[in-house]
Amino acid sequence: MSVVHVVLPGDIDDPATPSGGNHYDRRICTGLVRLGWTVHEHGVPGDWPHPDGPARAGLAGLLADLPDGTPVLLDGLVASVVPELLTPHAGRLRLVVLVHMPLENEIEAAALTCAAAVITTSGWTRDRLRQRYRLAPDRVHVAAPGVEPAPVCTGTAAGSRLLCVAAVVPHKGHDVLVDALAELVGRPWTLDCVGALTRDPQYVAGLRRQVTDRGLTGRVRWVGPRVGADLATAYADADLLVLASRGETYGMVVTEALARGLPVLATTVGGVSEALGRAPDGDRPGLLVGPDDPAALADALRHWLADPALRHRLRRAARARRATLADWPATSTLIAHVLDGVRE
């Protein structure tokens, strides 16, 4: 019997704070069970990655109670900030750290050094960690997020329904997107921003003022977090996913959009271009612009809204790219392979 203990942030299933990392972790736990693994989940309460004393004590006690030789899969949000808790167990437990978002500091370097293996969610992250921390290539593995099957979006003729799916925090670049849309007030469009509004209230308040000052009230809508059927409806009603991020290790929402044949406009950061990929004929299923460049983003949006031929080409490419996306069972199989390797 294959057994793994999985250490997760305590809020993994909180519908008020959905995230790509939490969704990934949940799908992997489910997928490992379907592959025949016995999965023991441990949600560790605390403000990760800024744990207080009780959070650290809880994790320390958990690790100390695990028997020698146990494979332990730890979310990087937890593991990457507590190397002092991992080091005492590095020789007796089979520690595997799943890195969603690299911290790129000495503390994370020490934590990853303790691990028997490191799993990343993109090739970009793998290469970044190898280069920065000089980790052995055979210890760092990629298990890109899968997608769930979904109906193809039909879209509207005008292509005017824009969608952003991201927690409303500074690195997601909503302020850049609002600046770009302010240059297009004379064109028909609406933007629905789906994502948690509670993580940085000061930033959200500034965005609301920015929308008002730019005369975009009623056109930019902050709809809050959506999961399950509500999130699927948001995708189904959209014409274009727009992601103005300042940093992404992969961009799960990109492939979630493509799984529905929905074109994407995003920034050239991290693993986004990897997630966007290409259709089998080589066409990109979307547009890429540089980060922190509202003029370039406005120009791309202007072309999308003004050019029916462009919309047709990108929709066709998105539907073709849809057929090439890996599913979640494939991702779980890759992780199971890594876990099997550390047990040997």
C-alpha cells in the first residue's frame, strides 16, 4: 500500500479565498487517491507564509509524529519558510516540496535543500530554482496543472465581454488593466473581475477610486470569488480572458480559459507563455504584452475589439489548443512517480 502524508495550508478549502495553489493541491490529493494511494491530509492552521509561534509549533509536532521513511508532500507556501523545522527530519522522512510560487530567498534555499525532491508547476519555475539554488537537476520535477473538461464558449460577435480571474492583489496588475481600459472608453466593453477582494483591502479601495476617477463605473465590476458552477458560468459568458499580472509561475486561469476555447490576453511573465502554448498549427491562442505597460495592453485590447478577423483567428486557435491540454489525472500521475522515486 502506497502511503503519503500531505501538508497543506489550513485554508485550502475556504471558498472565500480560492487560489490556483489550493485548487491544485485539492486535485492532486484526489488524484493520488484514485491512483491507489492512501493520502493523509494535514491542514496546518496559520497565516502562511507568515506563520506565528502556534503555527510553527503545530507543524513541528506533526512532523515529529510521522514514522521514519514516510513520504511527505509539503505545499511550498508552508515548507519554504520553515527550514529549521524540516532540517531535523530530512534524514528520516522523505520530504517532497511542491513549489507554486518561488520566494527566491535564502530561507527557501535552505528549505529546498532539505527535500529529497522538489516539484514545480512549470518548466519556468524548475529552471528558475535550478539556476538560483543550484539544485541537482534530477531532484527538481515539473507537474504542470491539468484542466477539467468543459464546454466550448460560444462568445459574442462583438467580443466585448472581458473577464479577469485573479485575486485582487497588486501582483495581478488590476491597476494596469484599469489604466488600459480607460483608453478605450469610446468602445463597447465590460470587464468582470472574479477573485477574492479581502487579501489587500487598501489595494482594492484604491482600485475602486481609480475606476471612479477614470469614468468606468458600471463597466468594471468587482464580483468577488467564484468557484464551481459560478466560476464556470463566468467563463462561459466571456469573450476574452485578460490577465495583466506582474508575475506568474504558470497561470492556471490561462489553461482553464483555453479548456473552454476562450482566447487569452496576458503578460509575458514567468510561465504564462508556457501555459498559453500554441495550437498544433503553431498559432498562439491569444496575445501577449509586456507587464506594467498599460499602453501596450490598451493597444492589444483595441485590436481585439476592432478586428473581427483577429477574434476569429484567436478563437479558432484557442479551440485547437484546447485539444492538446493535459488533464488532472496526468498531473497526479507525474507526482505519484516522484513520490515513488523518493521511497526507493
